[in-house]
Amino acid sequence: MSEVGCQRPEVFDEPKVELHVHLDGAVRAQTIIDVARRRGIRPPADTPEELRRLLVLREPASLTGFLAKFAIYMHIIAGDRDAIRRIAYEFVEDKARQGVIYAEVRYSPHLLANADVDPLPWDQAEGDLSPDEVVRLVSRGLSDGERAFRVKVRSILCCMRHMPSWSASVVELCKKYRHEGVVAIDLAGDESLDCQAYPGHARAYQEAARCGIRRTVHAGEVGPPSVVKEAVEVLKAERVGHGYRALEDPELYARLLAANMHFEVCPISSRLTGACAGDFSEHPAVTLRKDKANYSLNTDDPLIFDSTLQLDYGVACRHMGFTRQEFRRLNICSAASSFLPEPEKRELLLRLYRAYGMTRSTPF
């Protein structure tokens, strides 16, 4: 690969950092079938290939169409102890195969507990599992995977915009498990449900900030720039999930650049959900690259998009003008913007600098 471009599919074979990927969107098709059969549930398909044909988005769709894919299999995984621990362990193995040395994986403890009734106490759920036990199981699976595959993985717990009654409990879980792999809180879901209408999210994020819990927010994926502004000003987000619409407000975008705000960018995802134009050459990541912004490249939901991190890097390389130098820069930005404690963050950055044959003073 040259510094002016890249042609091969394996566009970046050096260590990588991933900050925006959903655990329930990164499940293996074979695992869904295995769990269904063990639980006596008829699987949606008999083979992984057939199941992927049902689940994978091949052409751009709406965000609603994308979310409908989860209904095909979440009832199989959610609420099952062995399944939850397994998908966490396998997630680490899959990231190791993709050359990831550090990842932050996010999930809703309530959704994986199969808690679909509002309201629920934070330590109870409909069915066999509580959200608390889900966090324990995921943390155990990630920890086992970390030892087996030598990849560091931490988790982010998601609040859901349509379920504000869950948010306070998510903060409590972040507090309880902050020394067992949980590093931050997130807010995901329908961006039309703002904090003015659902003040429970703002209260939860205020408590998170008070307690030193790190904060990211899905904002500006499909919602207007005002959603990004709310995430930063009201929820005190330290990173923005997607954030594409912020570029439509020049004043807001300039403020975010000046503040070194980190954008969690997901190229393939944003095309297939209809969040961004189908032409990758017009993707906001092109502007972020040109402006030397602080951002990462991520898979989001690799099961639904039939993607790997290498494929997202390939898209950036072939259609957005990315070079090896830019891939190195964005991974260093990703590590610096991770939610690791400072000593571990310094260790991660040093590992990247060494792998890239660089020093901290090397200019980009």
C-alpha cells in the first residue's frame, strides 16, 4: 500500500482500535442457530448461510428496516445465560481475527435481559435474567475472551431513548461494574425522542457526569444537528456516535472541531441504514479526514451489514481517499479518545506507536 492510496482488500493490516460496535449486532449466525436448537426454539433458518440471507442488508434501507432485522433473532438470544456469555466471548475472538487490539462494545442490559415492559426496577426484569446479571455475564465472557485472545475489550451500557425509565438503572449498573470492565454510558434509539420530552435521560447523564462515568451518545445519525447539540450541551457527551448531521451546521461543526470532539464513524452502516448518501465519496468521513478531525472507523452492527472492520477500512481506502498514514492517525485518535483509565490509555497508545514504527512527535 502506498501513502497516496491503496488497492488491496487487506488495506490496513496493522493494529486497530474500534469504539462503536453493538454486541447484539455482532452475533455469529451459527450461534443463533445453536442457541435456538438448544432452547427448543425453531431457528429462523437451518444454516448460517440461509440465516445471513434473512438478516443482512444488501441495499440501502431505512433505519426502521434495519431495526426490523433484530426482531428475527433477539428473542433467541435475550434472556439466555449461556447465549449471552457465549456471544461476548466470541465477540473478542472475532475482533482478534480482525487485528483489533482494543475495542469498546456496547449493549442494552435491559434488552438482553428481555426486559420489554415499562417500568421495571433496575435489578429486575421480565423472564429469567435481570439487567444486572446480563452485565455480569457479558463482563465474564469478555474477560474470558481477553485472556484467550489477548485483546482488550471494555463495555458501554446503553440507555434507550424510548425507555427513559431504564436510564437511572443503567447509571447504577455503570457505577457497580466500573471496575469490572464497564467504562461508559450511551444513549441509543429514535433520535426524534429528545430530552425535553424524556427528561429521564438528562437526569441519568447528569448523575453519570457527577460520578465520573464517561459518556457517549448516538446523535446526528439521522436526526438534525440539534440532536448533536443536545448531546453535547445537555448530556455532556464526550464522544458522538455517528454525528454526521453536525456537518450541516457550520457553526456547530466548527465548535466540535475546536473542542476535539470524537466522532464514532461507521461507513458501511451509514450507507445501508440510509443515514448517508449511497455514494461513499460523499460521506462525511471525507470531510472529517480533510479537516484532520478526531474520529474512528467502526462496524456498528457487523451481522446485519455482513461486514468486518477490514471491509469498512476498504471502503474508506477505495472510495474516500484514505491512506495508511490516515489509518494510523485515526487509530491513535481512537485510542486517545477511548474510555480507558489514563494508565491503560497510555499503554495502548504506546503499543500503537511501537506497532506503527512511530514516536509521539511523528507528524501526520
